[in-house]
Amino acid sequence: RLYSLAPDSPPQNLTAQSLSSSSILITWSPPPLINQNGPIIRYNLTYIGVTYDTVLRIVLIDVNETNNQLPQQYTIQGLSAYTNYTIGVSAITLNGSSVFSYITLRTDESAPNGPPLDIDIEPLNSTAITISWYPPNELNQNGLITSYNISVSRTGLITF
């Protein structure tokens, strides 16, 4: 049989599962056999995070004849916390690449990696103070901030 076309269909059943704040597991199945137009030799996996520094990353995943009809998986690591990622997978034969299947998923939250900003302390009286602040920079929040911990210690006489 002579194949001269790229696959007519993209990979099927594309799923994504957030494993942590920095990794996502991607799974998919090959295009239907009738639409492959030749043996699948690799998959092109691309992903891009929706952040202030968006860089498209590309991973080529080689497969061999013994596993090219089996469901595939790949774990993307080193991702940013609480970030939406658009992931695409295409199938590649010797004759070209299929169109992409896409899915979008957000990584899990993690602790903020930046402090609150513009902390201001004002005395109310001899036994009370008011503390105000702004949340960490949005890029450093790594999720939804639901509470703050304030620690107070007495280190000596403080005058205002």
C-alpha cells in the first residue's frame, strides 16, 4: 500500500490531569487507523502557558511499530503554579502531520512565592496597632489567597 498523505484526523481522546502545581499528565489515543495514512512515527506535543511570559514549547515523542496503536501519555513538568496551559497533540507519519487536538487545563495552586506589598503599621493607642497591606504581585500569588497569617512578637520598647 502506498501512502502519500498526512493523517486525516488528529489524535483522539485527548485528556489532561493536573498532577501538582508544576506538572500535568497528558493522555491520548492515535487517530483512527483508517485515517492514519501510514504508520505513526511520532507525536508533536506543544504547550503554552497563559502568563506574562508566554513561550510555546514543543516536544517530539517518538513511537515505534509495537506501540504506535496504543494510547500514549506524557508528563509535562516544570510548569508555573495556578496557570492555564493550552496543550496540543498532532500525529506524524513519514508523509506529514495531522491537525492538532487541543485541551486547556490549569495547574494546581501552591503557596505564594512573594510577600504582601506595602505593609503599613499605624498605632491606635498604647496597646493596639492597625496593620494594612496589599496582596503579593499577581505573578507571585500562585493561586487564590484566602487568608494571611500575622505573627506578633515583643522585641522591646517600641516608640512611634
